[in-house]
Amino acid sequence: MPRKNEQEKGLLNSLERIGNKLPHPIYIFMIMALIVVIVSAMAAGTKVVHPGTGNEEVVKSLATREGLIWILDNVVKNFTKFPPLGMVLVMMIGLGLAEEAGLLRTMLRKVIVGAPKTLVTFIVVFSGIMGNIAGSATFVVIPPLGGLIFKTLKRHPIAGIAAGFSGVAAGLSANLLITPTDILLSGITEKASQIINPEYLVHPAVNWFFMIASTVVLSLVGVFVTEKIVEPRLGKYEPEYASDADNGDEEGLMVITEEERKGLKYAGIVTILYFILIALMVVPKNGLLRDPVLGTVVPSPFISSMIPILLVWFVLAALAYGIGAKTIKNSNDVVKYMTDSMKSFAGFIVLCFFAAQFVEFFAYSNLGLLLAVKGAEFLNTSGFVGIPLVIAFIIFVSLINFLIGSSSAKWALLAPIFVPMFMQVELSPAYTQAAYRIADSVTNCISPLEPFLPFIIICAQRFDKRSGLGTVISTMIPYALVYLVAWTLLLIVWSLLNLPLGPGTFMSL
């Protein structure tokens, strides 16, 4: 069993100390909003030609009487019209019901427990990636379940934990479905893109095709890293070093009750019927969810109504599961589960308030426009554009991930700068968002700011009490590095082939 590398531990501890000294993201947005006010006063009167309209715009100061009145008049409006707020909360009504009723957890357990032995590693990583739709519950289900299954198969259980954790953390943004991440990030991207083009729209499915491919590629890469790098390094499992702690909770994860099976069956039937209904409204040329004039799917009400369509699906599937598994006994349970799921989003709502002010201050002052135009001029002059620029952006964001953990907070800070700037060098907002999602995900599994890292250490210690932070980090580093390279290469290939990132979206504008 490899021991801790003290130099590595020292570097990680330093990163953890620096990250912990940073203020909460809410305070970061307050500080950034104040900086915008100060800089807007200093740059007031600076002229810039709007690339979309050709009109000459002027940087406006927020530190004037007019600026102060605008702030006071728009504080509430800035918050209520912040795109991620409503979209995420609406989506979480359905997802929260599915989680509270037990549908998502049982489905993930069913997939892993029933996996063929030859596909176990793939299924563990794949389930971790797919499980991000279930939020934090995935972190406490997939890694320990992966460890237990590996142990049952006479494989090293820490490799199973690592495989599951790599999917959950490093593959956080990928999925076969539209997830809350798609909804959250697309709302921020849309707001940032409107600095250049006020009419520009970014729907939640802009990265869907790319993320479907990413899910498959990362699952295969996870198998390679686990079986060719991590397991050989860990060596033979030594049960004598296992902790004396009771593993009863993990054993319970292996059991799927008859009621749970019945619930999954009901949910599956409802899902099939619902998908058939949606297909009948999308596939025919005169379908209700196609564009009534053009008869197209992109654009169409189907794309623009993705959130309520998904909401209804999750609600119906959750109700079917809850009735079958008897986790929903009456109508009051439904309301309770929906309400309980919203409680965990109180912090997100507060964060949105301050993020919205920063984004709108940036847009009103025209600093975002000025920075986008001047930044694009520099990039074009230097010749640093296209794929090299995107690679540099991915590396930059992946390093920031060690200092700011929240995905939404980072993107709300970075999007108003990079999305309009990259639009000026012909990179679409959807493409910039896809690059961000790669960088935001891959280093989660080795970041000291990852909130579930202590839990992973505890899971590892149950199978080897000598394990600590150094053990987990050194085990996860190969995943982070290989995922970063493989996912970036996938984006480059996607770009060279000019494949659509999602319905109607490509690399270039």
C-alpha cells in the first residue's frame, strides 16, 4: 500500500489554506460589484463600438447620481430576472421529489448491483457520472458501493471507491440527460452573451450532444485508469488492515427490496409512456412541439420548453416509484418532499441575489462590452485564438477550481468576461461553456475544497485504516490528469469535425 507523499501533502495543504482564506462566494460577488462601481467611475466616458449594432457606446459610471438611482431601481429586478434562479428552482421541484421519494438512489444502486462482472468498473464510473443528476446523494452512494462490490469480487475496494468518486466528481458535468448543471450554466451563459447581442438565447441543451459523448468517453477512460494504473499501484488488498468499524451501512446498499423493485417497474412504465407522448408531439412534421411556422425541432417549443417537459417527467416517475415502493403514502408526502428538497437551495438563492447584481452592474456600465472588444482585439493581434486559446482557458479554469469550489459562483464571475470576449473571436457561447465544464469538473476529485473529500477518506479507511488525505489524493491524481487530457482531446476532435455541441449549436457563431 503506497504511503503519503509529504511534498504532495504540503502542496495540497497550502492550496487548502489559500482556498480557506478566500471569502465566501457571496462576499466575493459583493467585492466584485464594488470593484465594478469603482472601475466604472475611473473609465467613465471611454468610447467603444458595439460589435453587434455598430453604434458607439460609452462606459457609464455607477458612482454618479444617475448610477445610484439605477442601482436602487433595479436591485429587485436584477435578482428576479436572473436566468438560473427560476430555471433551477423549477427543475428541482421534480428532481427533489424524485430524490426524496428514493427513485434516484434506488436506480443507481440497481444499475451497479446488477452489473455483469466484466462490466463492473465501467458501470461504477458510468453510474457516478450519471448520478450527478441526483446531486449530493450520489457522493454518499456510488463510491462506497463501488468499494463494496470490488471487495466482493476480490478486487481492491479502494480502487472501487476511486472509480466511483472519479465519475461523481471529475465527471461532474457529463450526462446522457439534461441536468440541473445544464440549466444553471446556460442561464448564466445567456446573460453573459447578451452583453454583445441582447437577443442571443442559450437553451439548456446547448451542450447535450457533446455531454452524451463525454459520458461514454469518460466511462471508458475511467475503466482504463482504474484497471491499468490505480489497481496495479494499490497492489493486492490486505484485509488485515481493514478498520474495525461496522460496515453495515455499506452492506445495506447491496440490497434492493421487492418494494423498491416494484417502484422502479412503475417508474419505468410511466417513463416509456411519457416519452412516447412527447415523441408524438415532436417527430411528426405537424407535431404540437415543433415550430408552428418552420416545422423545425430547432428552434421549436420542444427546445424552449425543455425545463417544464423534464419537470413533468420527474414528477410522474417519482410519483409512480413512490406509490410502488410505498415511500409516498398520501398527497401530503408529495408536498413535503417537494418542500424539503427546496430547503437545501436557500444558500443558492442568496448567492443568486449577489451574483445577479454583479452581472447586471457589469452589463449596465458597459465594462463588459469594453473588456470583450479590447480583449478580442488583443487576441486577434497576437494570433492566440481558436483551439490554443480554448486549451489555455481550460487549464486556467482548472487551476481556479483549487481556490473556488462552487461551479455556479465561478461561472457567474468568469462568464461575463470570457463569453463576450470569445464571441468576438467567433467562438460560440455554447462552446465556451463546454470548455468551462471540462475544466470545472476534472480537478474536483483532487481539490481540497471538495466538500465530500473527507467522506471519501473515511470510506477508504474502512478498508485500510492507514489511508489518509495523501492516499486518496495520490490515488485520484491519475483520474484528474487523464480525464483532463482525454476530455480536452474530445473537444478538439469535436471542433475539427465541426460537430454540433447540442441542437443548433456549434463551435463557431
